[in-house]
Amino acid sequence: QVQLVESGGGLVQAGGSHGLSCQASRRSFSTYAMAWFRQSPGKEREFVASISGNGANTYYADSVKGRFTISRDNGKTTVYLLMNSLNPEDTAVYYCATNRVANIYFRGSSNLADYDYFGQGTQVTVSS
């Protein structure tokens, strides 16, 4: 059974930085792209960023490009999200997810249906 456990959520002031981690139990972790999604109250879950299994290829939503950085440590089976220049619109529950495709070069996608496992989420609140 695959388990994803996010950590690092909290309260951050606008303009500040914050980091999230996601520990995965998935076998052959380095084979699969990983991603971060987020969901705000009353809104659908939206794509934030993804990274290929080998860590060489990344993909970002336009809303976070240049501010957020996704990375991974396959030795620790962990994926990270570093968030800079945060604003109140970034307030959401953040979820990590594993992609269905076993391809170390595939950077992932923004399509929710392409991911088969999600964590329980961690709340990030940005105060103005």
C-alpha cells in the first residue's frame, strides 16, 4: 500500500517563504513523477508543480512559476516544495501525489486523473 505523508504546513506572513515535505512509501519511488496540488475552500484541487523520477525535469503552474521550487531526494523517498514570495492567494491545503506512469524522465502532468495516490494534505495559511 502506498502512503504519502505531507509535513511542514503552517502560518506564514505574506512575502515570506516556507517549505513542505512529503515522505512516500512507494516501491520504486524514483521511477514515478511526483507532484504537489492544492485546494482552497470552495475551489477545486489545482496543480502546483511536478517533477520527474530522476529529478531532472520539472513543471509548474503559471501561478507559482518563478516563486515555487519542487525537488526530490530519492534516497529519502521524499519530495519537497519550497515556496517563496507567498501571498494570501496561496492559502490552501497542499497535497503531494504520485503519477501513474513509470518513467523516470516523465515530468508529470497537471491532470488530477493522472495521479493515483494522494497524501492527507497539510494546511498553509498566508496572512496579509
